[in-house]
Amino acid sequence: MKKYLLAYQISGQTVGIDIETYNPTDLNGNSAMQIILDGETIPNGYVDISSIKNWDRFGEDYANDYMVVREALYEILVDGIYSKY
């Protein structure tokens, strides 16, 4: 099942992408990033940042183990290969 890496937005800027450092109180009690499964709704305040680069950069910090990250990277790769045919 495909997984998505989400990042919280603070004033329209994405945590980890546009904002490298932030005050934890700016998250309003939310996690800076989270992982959802295909078919789940993206929660308010979050955006999808799923990419090979971002999974590599942030995935292990928010996944329970590397196999989750590896599986997400594989899905991105397979989607990219088959979208060309």
C-alpha cells in the first residue's frame, strides 16, 4: 500500500522544506511531519512532500523502521517507471 510523507505548514511555508528551524509552539500541537496510507485524507495544515529526496531526508525520523521508507521509495520508483508506458 502506497504511503505519503506529509509536512505541516506554518504561515504557508512547509516545515523541513521552506522552514528549516521553527518554534515547536508554531505547530499548534501537531507533528512536523507524518505518514499516511493511500486512501487516507490529508489532514488540514499538511501538504504531501513525498519524493525520493524527502523520503531519504525525513522518512526514517517519522517511520517506525527503514523498511517503511524502502517500501515508499520503491512505490515512487515503480510509479515513475510505469507512468512512461
